Amino acid sequence: MARGRGQAKRHQNDQPNNNTGCPPSTGLSNQNPRDRGATNQGQSTAKSSDACKGGFTNKCGRPVTEDNEALQCDSCNRWFHISCQGVPKQRYDDIIALHDDDMPWYCHECRLLVPKLLNSLGVITKRCDAMMDEIHHLKLRVTIIENKDVDDDEARQDMIKEKCRELFQTEAERVKMRNNIIIFGLAESENPKSEIRMQYDSAKVNDILSDQIGLSHVSFDKVIRLTPHVSKPANINKPRPTKVILPSVDYRGDILRKAKTLKSPRNPQYKVVIAPDMCKVDKEENDRLIEELWKKRNDSRNKNENCSWVIRHKKIVRILESGNA
């Protein structure tokens, strides 16, 4: 806001002197007003900081008193004689008349600097706006990441719960199947009546346990064919697998140990295979082990190695000719 001096009180000596365009000297311009205090009657006081710097074409350096027609720059806050700055009298009167209204005034020097400052300020403002936008985007990204972390935690917890459920279900199936065996290759009756076929299957199982592997003391609770009966099967030479439910896991252990003797060099044509009943997880693992076992056996045969490979405790073990693993 431009502020003026000398509007209410003027003297004849306020007219510009000689060629400088400044008010006449008071004779005290080289003294510091702070030191001298008040001047003689009819003269105004001034501070050394209020010395007019002049304009483009002249350097003033004289103090700006209350009696001078002067304006204060709204940028550098210095006082200037209007004659030094080339301000028309009418414009000066208009500025003074506006009092506190928003009408800034700048000296010649600041008039050159202010546009540059405003331009720089505009550039800074744009950069600040860009930075604020970037900060806003960063906040959004942080929010998304935080939400994603929450979602990931929830998904991880759901995954753990599902895995635990699968483990419990698998263990429950193992407990349910631990007394069972599966017989592959057991011949079937062609009788259409299910009761006759069940009696036939029970007799065949009893024959295997008692006569083939010599476990006459072992009994069984139930015999079940695993797939539905077909009156005219596509392959009569491939009977359905048979599940045998035993009273205890000890009976199953006895049968599985003896079952290894069913198919031997002395009886190579024997087609019946006895295996433990397994859940899906254990069956997949067993299939993988068997596939790996046959691969190692074929590799050893191709290399003429004197060894064999077997499955022991769910691992593929190499047996040397001497019998050492």
C-alpha cells in the first residue's frame, strides 16, 4: 500500500531546485537526524533511512521530510521524492486520496524487479502445485499399499486357515484309512446278484489271507469294490480294485509285510497286488516316488550298474550288490 508525505503541509521551498528535480537542501542533509534531533522552526525532521535514492537519471540522497511530496515503495519500503521518480502531481494526489485502498506503488528499481519476482513466484507456484500433486499421488499410493497390505494379511490368514483345514482333513482321512488295504487284480464274479458277488469277493480275500500269505488268524470286517458294477465291462481282464476293512492297524501291517511274497520269481504270473489304502495326498506322493523309482532303475540298467533301487520310508534308496544301501 503506497504511503505519501507532504500532502497536507507544503512550503514554497518544496519546488524542485536547479537541475536535480529534488526539494532544496535544508543544509543538514549530511548530518544524521538521529544525532541532531529536531530542526529549526518551519523545518521537518527526517531519518537517515528515509534518504531519497533518486531515479534513473539522477541520484538524490537528500532526506525525505514530512513536508516533501514523496511516496513509499510497496516493495523495498524506501521513500522517494515524486520529482525524483517522475511521478505526475495528479497521480500523486490520486494515490494520497485513496488512503488505504489497494493501490500499490513501486519505485523505478523495484518496477523492474517486481515482474521478475512475480514471474519467479509464478514458476515457484507451479512447482509447488506439481509437488502437491505428487504428494497427493504418493498419499494415494501409500493408502493403496496400506490397503493392499491389509488385503494381503487377510488373504494370508485365509490361506493359512485353508491349509490348516486341508491338513486336518488329510489327517482325518489317514485315521479313517489306517486299517484298510486295497487289493488290485482280484478276480470278480459274473453273477448279476450283488449278494453272490459279495460272498465271492469275501471268499477270495479269505483265500489270499489264509492260503496265499499264511495269515489264517487275520480276519476282516468288510470287502468293498471301489467302482460301480458293470454288467458287461469293457475289459474283463481288469477287475475293479477291492477295499478290505480290517479290525486293526496291526493286521494291516502283517498283511503288507507278507504281501511282498505273493509275486516272486517262483510265482511270476500272480496278478494280485496288495497295497495300503491311502488318502489323496499320500497317493500323489506315492505315485511320484514310483515314477522316480522306475526312472532310476532304467538309468542304472542302461549304465550296467550292479545295483537296484527300492522305496524305503518314503525315500528312493540305492541297494548295492553287497546289500549295503
